[in-house]
Amino acid sequence: MRRDTKLQHLGEEVHHLGAVTPPIFQTSLFVHDTFDSLRGKLADSSAEKEHYVYSRVGNPNLTMVEKKLAMLEGTEDALVFGSGMAAISAAILHGVRAGDHVVCVDTAYGPTRSFLLEYLPGIGVETTMVVGVDPEEIFGAVRENTKLIYLESPSSVLFRIQDLAVVTGYARERGILTLIDNSNCSPIFQNPAAMGVDIVLHSATKYLAGHSDVVAGALCASREICRAIELREGQWLGARLAPFDAWLLLRGMRTLRLRVEEAQRVGKELFEFLRGRDEVAEIYYSGDPEHPQAGLIARQQRGHTSLVTIIPRSQEEEWVRAFLEKLDVFQMGVSWGGYESLAVPIFGKPMDWPDEKWAIRFYAGLEDIEDLKEDIDQAFAALR
Ligand SMILES: *Cc1c(COP(=O)(O)O)cnc(C)c1O
């Protein structure tokens, strides 16, 4: 069977009392008839994944999503968590001990950066930030005690790309674990494990769940890594997903391909509409044919999402405020990947810019693209 067929049915082969959609296993524990069964002494080790004792470690609703995610990412297994950050922090903590060093791309998701820069030093782990566009710069930051390279491609806000095959080839030779945040592309547009990445991370809150009604996260990796994280960081930090949230995620994932393909269509239109406007000084979009890394993007990705960032020509806070408040169809809010279009102001700079700037990141949802364009038009016009 092919990917789209598996996406609908994998992990849901048993129909409980004939129900076409799976029940929600709203239970904290699982009882067993025998001593050996409770203690996990299974005749067949392949049944390990569906041997349930306690929902902090495993639950059938989580397993259904995990099987589909592993299939989509082309990894042996997957684990879902209570948020993207729960998956990210569990994966990072799994890979480091006191005295270790991490190399991370500077344009990674904000809380990931601050976890590395503000939390990890407290447990004796140092991080070096890199721009990440040139592999040689990444290799130059690697030290003898580097245990982990953290990637995010395309990265948040500016959609910078890392050369995954080159970076993972280098890391593998030195026994360095590689992690990537693949939320932007979703597994439909990019599969980093095929390019050698050890742990693929997702904020499932975004495209995977897709309806702005659940916060969830996931990691996809080998069976060995997943099993180890399940029993260590999953168990001890205890941030696994709740059964109902896993059920919502499963429902959202049924339409994942349709939604990201639509996002690709409207994202391109939004980019073309904004490009060259008087109000726009700079524009960032992973599908920009003039993206400085367009060749690499074409090799690594099968598509582009509907996130477009502009640097407005006016750098007055008042202009940014008035523009965002004038928007009507685009709502003002963080996050993305749901049904609704969003715009969010961001003030800051990557490590290689001299000064901070105001940026506006647009996310085009499932509304009519003509309404989205008209909305931006009227907000620009009102400020002229
Ligand atoms: C939102 C986001 C996260 C964090 O995920 P949560 O589910 O909000 O914890 C991580 N990475 C990226 C790129 C994101 O956009």
C-alpha cells in the first residue's frame, strides 16, 4: 500500500465493535490477567509497542499516531508528546550530559534557543549558535565534546536552509547526534531521516494537527532511540500526549496532505502578491525562486508552505501596530498551521544582521486567497 492509503488506515486495523473511527482510550492504566503480562514478559517482542501498562508511557491512541508519523517520516518508530517543546526538550536532554557541547542554528524556534542558551548551562551543557547556511561554519563550531547538532530547515521566520546530507555525513563520522525541527515542511514536503538526520522533531500543533485546537509534539527516530527516550525522558519528565489530544491529532492528520498542498498553492500567491509592493522592503519565503539557497531547497524539499515574512519599509512601531490592527481576515496571533490566517509582529535579528528590525510573518490559512489579498491591500491603503 502507498503512503496516502497508509495515512488513513495504518494502526487502525482493529475496528472496535465495528466503529470506523477509533475510540478514545481515556484510561490512565491497563489491567492484566497474568503476572508475566503485567511485567511485560511478552512471547513476541514485536508486540512491545502495543503492550500497555500506564498512559504516561503508552496508550493505544498515541500508538496509532506514532505508527502513522513513523511511516510518513520513514523512520522505524515515533513518539508523541504534550507539545512540540516537550518533544524537543526530551530529545535534547536525551543527547547531552554535563560537560557536553551543542551546536545549534541561530534562527531555530525561540523557546528552543532559550532552552539551549538559558537552561542547559545550569546542568553543565554549553551551546554555540551558528548561522548554519554554510556547512563549514557549522563544522568550525564543533568541539571535541560536541554531542549534538540541532538543525531547523527551513528555520523559523527567515526560512534559512541547512545542507542536511553534508551536515549529517560529517556528524555521523564523529558520533555526533543530529536533530532537526521539521515542523515547517511537515513530513509531506521533507523527510530528513532519508538525509541522515537521527531525530526528526515536530510541533504537531501546526500542520500535523492543523485545526488550532490541540497542542502536541512528536519525535521520529530509530526504534532504539525511541525506546530509550520513552523509558527515560518520556517516563521521567512525563510530558506524553493525552489520549483525547492524540485522537484530535489523528483526525487532523487524515487531511494533512490536502491541507499542505493547498498551503503550497496559496503561499505562492501570497508571496507573489507581496513581492515588489512599495510597503515591503524585504521578503522571505522558502519557495522564492530568488532564495539564495534555491538549488539546495529544490534538492531537499518537495514543496513549500504558506508562511511568508516581510520586513516592512516603514520600521516605525506605530506603522506595524496600525497595519496589523487594520487587518481583518488575517487575525493577529502567534502559531500557524491551522485553518485561520494569521499575522504576527516580530522584532529582532539573526546573529549575522547588524541591527534589529520589525518583521511581519504571515500565515495563509484555508480562507479564499482573494479575500486575503484584499485584506492586505486595504490595510496598506489605509496607511498611505
Ligand atoms: C510552534 C513551534 C514549536 C513549538 O511547538 P509547541 O507545540 O508550541 O510546543 C517548535 N518549532 C517550531 C518551528 C514551531 O513553529
